[in-house]
Amino acid sequence: MKSITMAVLLLAAPVVLAQSPNERVHALQKRDYSVKNKIEVSGFFGLSVDDIFTQHYSGVLAIDYHLDEAFALEFTWLSCKLPFYMGSKVADNPSAYTGSWFRKGHSYTDAYDNLKDAQLSPSNADLAMISNYWGLNVEFSPIYGKFSFFNWGLVRADFYVTVGGGLVTTEYMRPDNTWVDTGSYFMGNFGLGLRVFLKRWFAIRLDMRDFTFAAKVEGEAGPSGTTTETKIRSTLFVMLGVSFLFGGETPVEIWSPY
Amino acid sequence: MLNKLTAICVLALGLGLVSHASAQSTSERLNQAVQDYNSSDFAQAAKTFYEVKMTSPQPAERAQAEYYLAQSLFKLGMYQSALAFYNAVFIAGPAHPYYLKGAAGLVRVAEALHDDTLIPSQINKYYNSQEFARLDPLVLSKINFYVGLLLYRQEKYSESMAFLTAIDPKSSVYPKGLFLQAIIHVRLGARYNLARDEARTQSEYNQAIKLFTQILDLSGHEKAKAEKAVATYENIVRLWQLSTLNLARAYYGKGDYAKAATYYSRIPRFSQDWADALFELGWTFFMREEYGKALGALHTLHSPRFANMFVPESLILKATIYFHVCLYQEARQVLDFFDQHYAKMLPMLEGLLKANLPNEKFASLLLRDKLDTSDPMAKVPVLVRNSLLESPRVGKFRHFLRSLEAEALAIGQVDEWKGSRLREELAGVVNVQRNLLMKTAGGYVKANLQNRYQTILGFLSHAKMVKLEITTRERELIKAGLDIKAEHRGKLAPRPRVPDETYNYWPFRQEYWQDELGFYVYTVRRACPGNKK
């Protein structure tokens, strides 16, 4: 599918070449950026965009193996915090700890502050934030396209859908600014992405992924003690990164005489 | 009487003394010139060698001075001037002590000037196989190649083959010799084909295929060997491509269209030979009755990338394909385009050719980048001019002219030669050669314009025949009660199947994407009566 034409590469055809209703012209083009059997290593910067109370900043490492031109398996590590680092324990609460520098980035949004000002508080489940995620995805690229910007050149793109799951660790911050580790559990995700090839070995990637997990947090204290609250949370990430491709078919070189 | 005798004796004695003094003087000057030559003062050396050549009473000195004068001029980059003296050495024959060196000098000048016509012709005229056997085998190989090329151009194929097969495999021109031999076999194959001698046709094409394959095999088909071949042989990368193209042609000549298509498709996109390959691929697919692919190849050829190419036959081929698939309206449209773009050139070309212009007037078409509006050559259509400029011979003419102009300038700038006879003589040599070149280049242009004129004229009559056939077929359609419009006869064929996942499919929507050129395929309406599918 020819996706978005920013400029026509060559001028319009002479009159004799205008297509008649009795013919169709097609281009059956050998792909010049085959990804089959290639390994792709990508690094992303990610940002959550749809949470009401939380804001994530993350680094993402992805390693893809392209089974063919359309399917790939991807290992993903998304990290909003140094893994396995828990900060300083709080003496009276073994699940809580203090310190913030070890998180790569987080914040609670204005909505959280507004609620606090109104003497209200969102549930702890709404405040749970992803710390680290390790998972496997399957990627399918059914759509390809190409772009040309004012005849400066031609870049090719693959559009893909991705789905997968893996292990996530989450945390939330209590009003006393101590962090509570909620443990690890399964997190699923699905998303859409665009891979723009600037070279056969180099691409820019833009991903949107929706991560869904069941946040298990401390509920409100009752007569029988503290309850556990579970809530399905969904966080949409926008991720922008670069990738490098290795292996696969090597292009034919000039010395191979035709 | 006695007085007269005495006077004669005195005069003779005097002359003898003068002559002796002169001999001493020239021998010293010769030594001085050799010293200048050895210390790379070639301008001064040339001047002195010239004086010795003109004044020495000793034939051996004159011969030595003549050869080293040529050498000095060659070292100064004054190739045309050097040529004059190498040539004098060479045509003096084996009696000249520097005869063989003169022959080698001629080869060097031919290479420097990119001249594969005038010097080879001179060498051929005075070719002495007995004496040349004493030459360095690599120099002799080059001589054999040049003479073989010359004889090939004169269509003396068996004589040419004799020279070409004598080229040493270690020579840098060895692949060129193989290539010319193969081309001769192709020419002979075509000739036997016309005479309907099937056995000899096949034999000639097979020999050509063997030789072209031999050239490709020089690459060893691996990087290290190919790089070695590139370092050893002249222009081998270009020859590999030309061999591929000509392998395709040889298979086409043999009637093996599948293999022909394979080799045509190997010509790299956007390379020098790609347009030729596309056009010939169109013919190949036509012969295989793969009309969609044939139209696809022509679609690229008719894209804006090749808008300024002279391709009249491709339009006739396109119309013929439409005719074969009963798309008469489309065929007529292409022929009308041919009339508008090519047939209309005929009156102008005819006018130029019949204007009795001297050959020199035609030369500006090749040798000038910009033409004045007053220049008759400015009237030549861009398509025709481009078709002439594409020829490698044009590059050689231009190189030769630039070289002569630079040489004329350089001769005037050598301080040591101011007011000397050497400068006058060299300036004269270059000027004469320049005039000759103008005439030769002009003759080349004139012959090619004549050729283009005849080509268009020939295809014009072909176009008329196709139009007549179309009219007949349309009349038959009407008689059979069928609609004359193809839209009402038959269905459009489905889009072509994508061979595998390594291919991308793009529909063509009236815009050419550079990356899609060369990958087009047509599907057409099955419009022939009786075609139910």
C-alpha cells in the first residue's frame, strides 16, 4: 500500500502514457530493505500519556528477531526505575521504603494534587506505577509504505501490530511519600507501531503500547486489618526510538558480475 | 682555369671543415639534449633535439634526435606533436633504428588521445608482422587489438579475428579482444539468420555466448579475484556489463527468449545500458507473448526519466503489442504520438541533410555544449542530439578536441621555444589535426543524422501499415456485430500475483516513483473476439 505521498518523485506522464480503461499498471517491486532473518536492537524513550494521576518516563530496550518480512518475535525490557533497587526500608513498615532518585522519572499529575487539596485521595491502585517490565511480543507487519519529502529522498516504512505479555513490577507512593512495592505479576500489552527505514541497517521507530495489569495494593484499613485492593490498570505509552539491524541477507556487491 | 680549380679546392676544403665543425657541434648538442632530457627539462631538450634533427649531417644522430624529440613532447603532454614525430620514425620503416620504439610510441599516443581510428589506421597501413614479432608482447597485443578493432569497423571480420586472437592473455586489452571476437560472431550469426542458415546461425551465436561467458568468468565470481581482474584489465567492469547485455542479445538471436530475458534483467537499473536493456526486454517478452511484461518494460522506458531519449521503435513495439491484444484505440493513440513526436522531425532533418553544408558545420553538434541560434545544428531536435551524444565515440571526439586545444595553448606558452621553428611546426601540426578532427566529427554527425532520418522514415511506414491493419480489424469487428470499444469486449485481467513476500506491490496511479522504475507490469482487457476469459 502506498501510504502517504508527500511529493511525486518524477513528473507526470506524457499524454501517450495516460492509462486507458482497458489496462492497469502495477509495480511488483523486489523489496530493497528485506528484514528476514535480521536481528534488530532498538532503544526507546517512552512516555505514558493517558493516566489521570501518574506520569511515567521510561527507557526501553527491544530485541527483535524477524522470522520473515511480516512476523517478528520481540523481547522487551521497559524500565521506569533501576531494577531490583528498593531504596531505604521504612522501619515500621517492611513493604515501604524511601528515596526517589532511583526512579528514572515519575510524577503525579495535577489531578492528584487537586484531589489532595480537596482532602480527597485517589485509590492506591490508581497510583500504582510500573517499575520494570520484561516481556515477549509477537509483531505482525501487514502494511508497508514509503514517503518522499520534497524529492529529498525516499524512505520506507513498515506499520505493525504487536501483542505480548510478561512480568511487571509496580509501586505506588503513599501520602507520607514512602514507596510501597506491590510485588511482581503478569502484564499484557498490545500496540501499534511504525518503523521508518533510513538505511537498510538503521530505522526510526514509533510505538504506541497499551500495558494492562492488575494492580494489587493496600486497601483501606478496616476492623480486620488492611485489605488488599485489586484494580485493572491500563497505561498507554508512546515510545520513540532508533533501531539497528544486523545479519540477514547481504546486498549484492558490484564485483558480482551480473 | 687553375684559379678556378684552386678556388673549388679551397671551397671544398672549407666546406669540409665547416661540415666537420658542424658534426662536432651537433654531436655535442645531442649530448646536451640527452642531458636535459634526463634531467626532465623536456622543453629545452625538445628544442635541441629538433635542431639536431634538422641540422645534423649524421643520419644516426638525426634518427636519435627524431625519436627523442617525440619522447620529449610526449612527456610534455603534447601528444599530437609527439605523434607527428613517432609517426615519422614509424613510417621510415625497419631501417630506422627506432622503428619499433616508434610503433610503441604510437600506441601510447593512441591511448592518451583515446584515438581508436587514425593511429590504428596508420599502424595497420605499415604493419610488419616480421618486425613486430620483436616487440614486447604486451605492446604487440595492443597493436593487434587496435588493428582488429579497425578491421572490425571495416567489416573485415576474418582479418580482424586474426589480429584479435593473437592478443596475449596477459595483456590488459585481452578481455576487449575477446569481446570484439564475440561481437563478430553475433554479427555473423545475424547475417546467417537473414540468409536462413539455421545451423551456422546457431554455431555463431554459441561461439559468441562462449566468449561472453569467458569474459564474465574473468571475475572468478568472487570478490578477491574480481578485484584482481579490475586491476589487470582495462575497463573490465564495463565489459562485464556489456557482456551481460550481449549474452542476452545472443540468446535472443538464438531464439532462447527465456535466457535472453534473464540476462536483460541483470543489467543494473539506472546504469548506462539500462534503457537498451528495457527496450530489448520489451521485444523479448513480446516474443514470449508475455504482453503485460513487455508493456511494463516499455512503461519504464517511456517514463519521465527517459523523456529525452530517442526511442521511436519502442512506440512501434508498443502499438504492435496493443494490436496483438486487440486494443486498437490504444494502438492508434501510440501511433499518433509517434507522428507528433518523431514523424514531424523529418522535414527539418531532411532540410539539414540536403542543405549541402560542409562537414565542419555539423561538428558543433558534438563539440559545443551550447549552440548559437544562428548555428544550423541548433535546429536538430533534442532527442536526436541526445541520441548522438550518447555514443562513446562522441566522448572520444570531445577528448581529442580538448586535448588539441590545450596543446595549442601549451605550445604558445613554452618560453624556450619563442621565435623557434619548432614552435611554428608544432602549431601547424596541431592546427592541421584540429581541422581534420572537425571534418571527421562533422562527417560522423552527418552520417548519424542521416541514419536517424532513415530510422524515423522506416518506422513511419511501419506505423502506417499497423494503422491500416487496425482499420481492417475494426471493420471486421463491426461486421461481426461487436462493439468497437474494447471496454465492451471482455474483462480486465486481475492484478498480477505477488511472487513472494520479498516483493512489494504498488498500484500505478499516474505518478512515477523512481524506486518503482523497472518493476512495472501491465494487465490488459482481454478484448480479442472469441476470448471468453
